[in-house]
Amino acid sequence: MFQLKWLPPASEAFIIHRERADKTAKLRAQKSKAKSSKSEGLYKQVLKTLELLETNPRHPGLQTHAYSSLDHPYDRSQKVFEAYIQNRTPGAYRIFWCYGPEKNEITIIAITAHP
């Protein structure tokens, strides 16, 4: 298992997604609607992706691969990786991450729509 560390932009993005999902869930409950919103669905997908990263960063569902457009925050000679939150969706969301700074740690760099 890996422990997740967060860079500020990733932490802020996660909080924004959580707050949007909570807000729409409350509105949905007030209106007695059963179908969850897009923001609730995206937040659920983010959580699932983070759980998979913690347990197995090479899980096939993550489609993890190196991403060269971002620098590693701790060691520029190391790789940054991209993991899929969504696939086959316009503006699909991704998590950008790297190993470190310590052993058995993963740093979440960003949670964003695919550039």
C-alpha cells in the first residue's frame, strides 16, 4: 500500500470536487430525485481512482503511463505519471502523480481535465 501526499493544486481541486458533489447531493435529496448529478459521479470516480492508486498504481483500469509535460516536484530526473479517472469522455479527467518523496509514498500533483 502507498500513502498519498498532496501538492496544493491537487488538494484544492479535490476539495472543490467534494464540495460540488456534496452540494448537488443535498439539493437532489431536497427535491427527492434518485439520479445522481455529474459532479457526484465525477467525485465518485476520483475517489475510486485514488483508492486504486493507493493499492496498485499499475492497476490496468488506471491506464497509467508516463507523462512528459510536467516536471517531477522532488527530482526532475524521475517520471511523472498520468492515471485515467474517465475514459472516452470529452474533457476526460486525469490524475497526475509521481512516486515520492519517501518510499511507499505517491504524490498527487494535479486532478484536472485532460489537457
